Amino acid sequence: MRVFVTGASGHIGSAVIPELLRNGHQVLGLARSDASAATVAGYGAEVHRGDLGDLDGLRSAAASADGVIHLAFDHARMRSGELAAAAEGEMAAVRVFADVLAGTGKPLVATSGVLGLAMIGLGGRPGTEADIVPDGPRADNENLTIGLAERGIRSSVVRLAPMVHSELDTHGFTPALIGFAKQNGFAAYIGDGANRWTAADSHDVAVLYRLALEKAPAGTRLHGVGDTAITFKTIAETIAGRLGVEARSVTAEEAPKYLGFLAAFAGLDVPVSNDVTREVLGWEPTHPGWVEDVKSGHYFS
């Protein structure tokens, strides 16, 4: 299958493209700079120069492919507080892919996150693939993509854990939390830290994207989650132990000072199940969990 991949030179793309190539697919990767183009070409993929704002370029690239994996997102805008604008740019790209792929039965795999499930009030139970967030910056794109099944597109969405981790992760939430701990001189958690987050290894996630491309039924939500519930206190204590500092509780009011852009998310309690994803696709995470991976030391080299 010839696959157009956005976000090709990013963290997830750096795992997904080799996984696709190893399994006999051809890849056309979106790259917006010379450095990104060199990275994508280094994987053995064909390069398509452009960015998410180049809708005509996205249209032509998608038209030349047998399927699309949409990984790109303007994380810089999100971190600067412009989440809505970043999400609208993502939706504009999906609308283009929808116009190109409508009626073809070709796959479109898009990306969302499990943290959004906190918005619907899970009451402490694990979030499932059947849970739907009705609206919101990233939920709108997720729901748009799932709805494309009605237009003859084999659409699916991978909801990623907030901490997708491995040696490939240099700018995700884990490096951010480590950076805040270094800056503060301690690793912060909010309140008693009993709220739960999830995690997944980058390489396991890459397999999930490939399986979604190959065989996810139209209109399927999938959970890219290996560790289904890690308390935030455990996250802080693991980072603190590796840095040789203490883990310390802070109040929700203090959190922006010590957790920066993550303060709005650090207190969320979002345990998540991956049972349906594993059953539908036969996906089984095989790499180390988050705690073991962080303790291995590569994040601190």
C-alpha cells in the first residue's frame, strides 16, 4: 500500500514510517523543511514538501496514495495557548483528505488523545473506546474523522496516551515533566497524586497505526495505551528518583508555577482500557512500560 503520512519527521512518525516500510508498504512523508525532508528520506521514504497549511499539496499527496495516516499537529501553538487554532488547522487537513478519499473505501487513520475523556466525567472507571467526547478542540476532529465512514472512507482514530515514550521521545510530555523537575529542584504532583495517567511505547504505537491502516473497520476508535493507569505521584516519584530530588505535592493553584503548560492536565484522572483495541486488531504491546523505560536512563543522557 502506498501511504501518505503527515507529521512524518516527528516523534510518532519516526516509529510509524519504519514500521510501515518493514511490512511492505511504500511511504510518502510530509516534510516542511530541509531538515525534516532529510530525516524522512533517511528512513527510506519518499518526501512530499509542504505543511498542513498547504491544502492543495495535501490534496495531491492524498490523491496519489492508497491510504493516509494523519499524525501532524501544531504542538507549538498548543503549548502557547492557541489550542483551538491548532485544532482547526488539523480539521482543515482532514476535510481535504475526506474530499479526496470519499467513496473509495481507502483508509484514513487520524490521531486524538485519551486525556479528552476526562471531559465527560468517567466517575473513576476506565475510559473505553466506546466513550465519546461530544465536542472540544481535538474531539471535533475525532468525531469528524469517525463520521467519514458514512462517506465511504475506512476511517479510524488512534487515541494516544499522554505519555508516548521511548528513545525517540525528545519533546513529549515525559521530557517536559523531567525539564520542570530539573527547573524546580523537585518533581511536582497535584494534591495526593492519586489521579491516573496512561502511557504507551512509541514502537508499540507504531504497530497500532499500521494495523489500523491495514484492517481497522470503518468508524473505529482505538486506544494507543499500554500502561492503563499510572498514578501521577508514581510519575513524579519515578522522575525524582532518577534525578536525585524529592517528589513534592503542590496545590492546583500552585501547579502552573511548577508544571507549566501541563498544569491544566496534570490533575486529571483518566484511567483507560485498551481491551477493544486489542480484540479488534490483535494488537499486543510488547515493549517496556513507562516506569521501566524512564528508569533505564535514556531520558537523562
